[in-house]
Amino acid sequence: MRNRSIPSAAAWLTLALAGALTARAQDDVYPAKPYAGTLYIRNATIHVGNGDVIENGTIEVKAGKIVRVGRDLPAAAGAKVVDAAGQHAYPGLILSVSNIGLVEIPTVRATSDVREIGDMNPSIRSIVAYNTDSKVTNTVRSNGILLANIVPDGGTISGSSSVVQLDAWNWEDAAYRMDGGIHFRMPSLFARPSRFGGFGGMRGGAPEGDPVKRALEEIEGVKAYFREAKAYAAQPAGQEPNLKMEALRGLLERRQKFYIHCDVVKEILVALDFVKEFGLDVVIVGGSESWQVADLLKRHNVPVILDQMHALPTLGDDDVDQPYKTPAMLHKAGVLFAINDGDGQHRGKNLPFNAGTAAAYGLPREQALSAITLNAARILGIADRTGSLEPGKDANIVLSRGDILDMRTSVVTHAFIQGRQLDLTDKHKQLNERYMRKYGLQ
């Protein structure tokens, strides 16, 4: 092993100063103040989010809510007016599954608060760990993403997720819908051969035996856990409380969604068993093979969140572009679905471009927009408040000089959450400005 010299005091000071400068970046970006007046966004091409498009339209906002959307709407005297001539107006985009605010730097353990010790953790709540000071948040807002479903990781039952709006001082301010669903990481029923030999991992690192058999045993254990919770919920009031059993009551009463993370057909069929046996409101997360059982999903009203489209197909004999075609196939079958960006390198910012890929492979363009706005809101249970630019909903609005689904033309110029205009400064823009100035390119 090569000898490594101990850093000098000057080197340690340099590292400390670099850390301090990094920590101070974006500290001057504050949550926007509420705007109680009337706002008009005029002359925009309005993409409502439900498939409708209004050319040269106007959006009227009052006290954070959309009041009217249409053409030739006169602006009231003294109102704030944003001229969006030549621009497109969209509903705020929604990340259906994300760890923003729970993980800052994936390789630095001290910045990660996304998983809990143990296997069955239905009582864990992601919202209380959400960090509104994350530097990642501003970068995704610059691409028009204004809301995210914050999801815990780890274990088999990971805990509950909450929807947050991405402009807040603390998690209480950020909460948009708290504890909307509980997440189940289904053990894999697809035995993948390892490049180190055997199945499921490095040689000697995986338990002996059939991995699919072990997975089925784990799934049966989860079903037994739910049967116990169902019996607990049926007992009269006054019993000694069990926090983990209490945490499942909302699922059994269909006040919460049950997000099942799985991909292959066998796993999706197991997910449908939870619908049949327990009557749960199930959502498939991942669903790379959902196109093969689209009719079954439609029949049981089970929606799908396509977690990562820019990926290789699940099976070797699938079309190489199958992930890109899956949204159009689900749409044709009438399955409610949303598109997500689950790539840990992107941190969600490529969400609109994933939808753009789906549009290039057969999904109607306005339906591709719905997959990251209104459809996502329906799945997350917030469609009464957001997801489309319709009267009565929160004024979560994005303006772009180009097509927001096209990375070549999309330039987000304005963003509003509940009528508050956001500061779209982010770390990437600051670094770009810094080095443009350094090398005299401005």
C-alpha cells in the first residue's frame, strides 16, 4: 500500500474554507413571501394539463388560487401582470417518487436520512426528516419541478411518504399532503445471474438456496403481517396501542395508498393479490413490465408510476426501446400512470425530458405532460389542489420560453407555488456565472 502523507495545517485550513464556501452557497435564496394580491399571466400558450391548450391565453390568480383561465381576460387595475408573450405556461411538475431533502450527497452517510434500521417500519414518517435547506431542491425547481413525493427507503415496509412543495422554511411549511401512502419494497421474483457467479450477488455474499423461494417466503410474511394488522384494527377501542399496527390502519381503511415497488409480471400479480385479499388502494412503482398486464391493471384500477424510463429493458428478449414505448402502451390500455425520474445521478431534474422521450415514442404530447402533472396528482391524491391550470386549484405555474419536454429548447423563466414567485437561482447557475466571469466569457 502506498504511503499517504498527513495533510499540513494549511491544507486542513484550505479544506475547511472550501467546505464553508460550499455550505454558504445559495444561502441568499429565501422562500418567497405570500402574495395576497391579484396576478395575471398574459399572452401565454397555456397547457392546462388535462389535454387542453389555450393559445394567447391569460391566467388570473388571486390569493394563491387560480380564479380564471381563458382568452381576452381584462386585468384589474393595480394588479401584478406578467407578460408571457412567446412563452408556454404549464402546471408545476410533480416528482412522484423522490428522496430530495432526505439525501444530499449519496456517498456521504452524514447527509443521508432516508432509511431506518429494521425490516417492518410502517410507523416511520419521511416528512419529519425532510430538509428544506437542501441544495438539490433549487436545481430541480429550475426545470419546473415544484412538488415531490418524499419516499423513505430500506427494509421491506419502508414507512410513509409525504408530498411537499419545494419552497419552504421547514418541513411543516413544506407539507402538501402528509403521510399519503406506505411503501413496500417487494423482494425480487426475478433471479438475476451475478457476474461473480451464482444468483443475487457476489460469490459467497448471497444466502444459499433458491432466491425466488426466499422472496416468496418474505412476501408471505408481509401478508401475515397485514392479517395481524387487520385483526388488530378490528378490536374494540381501549386496547393497548401498537404503533406499527396503528400505522397500517390508514391503509386498511383506504385513507392511504399502498405503493408496491416491483417490476416484473410475477411481482405485479402478487401486488394484485394485496388488492384482492386486503382491499388496499395499490400503486405499482417501477412497473417496467406493466405493459404486459395492462388489461389486468385497468380492470383492478391499479395505477403505475414508471420510475425510470431511460433504462435497458428488463428481459433480454424485449425490444431495446421497450421502456420508451411503455407509456404509450399503458395510455392505449386506459391505465392511469405517471412518469418519474428515479435516476440517482439526475436527482429528478430530468423528469420533463423523460416525458418528452415518451412523447417521441407514441404518447400524445399533452398526455406526456399529464403524466408528470395531473396524472401524478391523481395518483398521489392531490388532484383537487394541483396538477392542472384550472379554477379553484393552487397557482402552481411554470413559464418556459420553449417546450418544457424538450431539453434543447426548455428555458424556465418563472415559477410560482401557490401564487408566490420563486427565486430560480441554484448552485449550477451560480457556478456557471462564476466561471463565465473568471474566464471573461460574459
